[in-house]
Amino acid sequence: MNKLTKIGVSALCGSLASVVAANAGSLDVTGGATATYTSLDGAVTGNPLGMASAMTFTGNGELDNGTTFKLTIAHTNKAAYTGSAISMTTPSLGTFTYDEGGGTGLDRIDDMMPTAWEETDGAGLPVGLRTVAGAGGSSDIEWNVGLGLPDGMNVYGSFSPQPDGSKNSNKGTSGANAVVDGNGWDIVLTHSGLYDGLNVFAGYSEIEQAASIGTREQTAYGATYAIGGATLGYQYSKDDEPGADAEYYENHAYAASFNVNDNLAISYGVHDSKRNSTGIELSATSIQVSYTVGGASVKIAENSADNVNYVSASNKEGRTIALTLAF
């Protein structure tokens, strides 16, 4: 995507100026315009037209000691302010990020399967799939370790003093929570340097909950392998004690994508998830096609799901067509 605008700014550091000064920075805006049409077989959809703004604001600056900082504000949906993050990249210790949009910690590997467009449960058909998020799915602080790791390896540590899903404004707090009553932390490792085309990933999370429920533990691991224009992937994840004693969700995901040429991509993905307390298995499938010319993309997803929301015999099918214009 091309930059929409770039505005030079000067950071007035206040009390921070006595410690280290900041140099002039910049604010960049990227984004696109997406229009969608969604059809759900056997369901009342009402107005099937949708829109996304896909705007991301990124502010960049640098301190005198070589540390760079970045502010990211995402507004990817027309009707919602998606999330924001502040990150600081040091010369030797790696990157520290305060995030309020998810996508850090264990949440960064909740679904790593290759697709032509979207995740299996994110292509327009409401599925109700329960995967993993960890402390990184809430407001958290993440450390991307920068201590001489092997080429292709990344290690992330994430911490939240109470990962209850809140996104607090300036000077705000989230208050009491009947389930989450303590800290949460994640550890995630990704490695793309073991073998050409192979990317492996794994992560673990613990969140303190009320004593009657017990500690929430989440695990994810898997791999993708790219050869030529094809990419294959498998992933396992488990969410243990998600707000209820002796409850867990266990997931298996499989997917394959293929870049036919520089413009056309296709993919097929399956995500199976079992809820142990009921024994019901939710199964979601998505076939996707994406065709891009210049800044325009047409994307189609044909979706189906059995036992939606872990309700027996609640089966759905549908499709989504999108036109995206990048700027």
C-alpha cells in the first residue's frame, strides 16, 4: 500500500527531555476501501452489504540513544476503532510493545494457517470457534527478545496485570472481574531458519483466575511449509479452564494455499474444534480465491460449518464476495 500522507512532527518530551531527547518524527497513513456482499444459506441476513475502511496510522520517531519508537492505530472496520499499540525498539534489547488490539503474545499464533484471504472462521460465516489468545489477546506489554538469537528465530514474552479483555483510555482502569483475578503471561517462539520454506511456531500461556475455577492454560504449536507456489500448514491449540472448571476446547487446523501466478491465489482450510464438556465437535471449512490487479483485489470465500457455536446439528453454509481498493 502506498502512503496517503506524511506529516513531519516535533515531539516535545516534557519531563523526558531531562533524560533523553527525541528527534523529529513522522506520521504515515495507509489503508484501503473494501466493500463486501455476504450470503448465508437458510438464514435471514437482512442487508448483506458491508464495508471496511482498512486505515492504519503509524507514527515514528527516534531518541538520541538510537532507540526508535512507533505508535500504531488501526481502524480496519468502518464502524469500529480496532486497536492501538506503542512500541520501542532498542539498539540491543529488542522491541517492547504496549498493545490494546490483540495480536501480541499467544494471540499472534492463534491461527497461522495459509490462506488466500482470511482465516477459516473469519471469512463471513459466523462460526463461534474457540481457539487461543492468552494475555496477548488483551491489553498487554510484549517483549520481542533481541539478544543475538539465531537467524530466523523470534522469542516473545507477554505480560498483562489482569487480562480481562479491557482496552482502557488514558488514566483508566477496568475494575473488578469475577473470573480473571490476577496476572497473565505468554511465551511464544517462531523459527523460519531451520529449513528452507519451513516455519515452526509454539506458545504457552497462563492466566490467574478465581480459585474455584483454577489457572487458565493455553497452548498452540504447528508449522507451515512453502515449496514453489504452494504452502501447507497444520496447527494444534488447546484452551484449558476458559472461565469454567474442568472445561476445555481442543483444536486441529489444516490448510493449503497455492499462488497460481502473481495475481491469482487459492486456498482450502479446515478447522476442527471439540468442546470437552459436551463432546460436540465444531468443524469449519473455507475455500477461497483472491485475484489482484494493481491496487484492486477481488476475493471470494465459500464457507461451511457443522455444529456452529458447539450446538449439535446447527449447520450453516455461506459465501462472501469482496472488492478491495488499496491506497
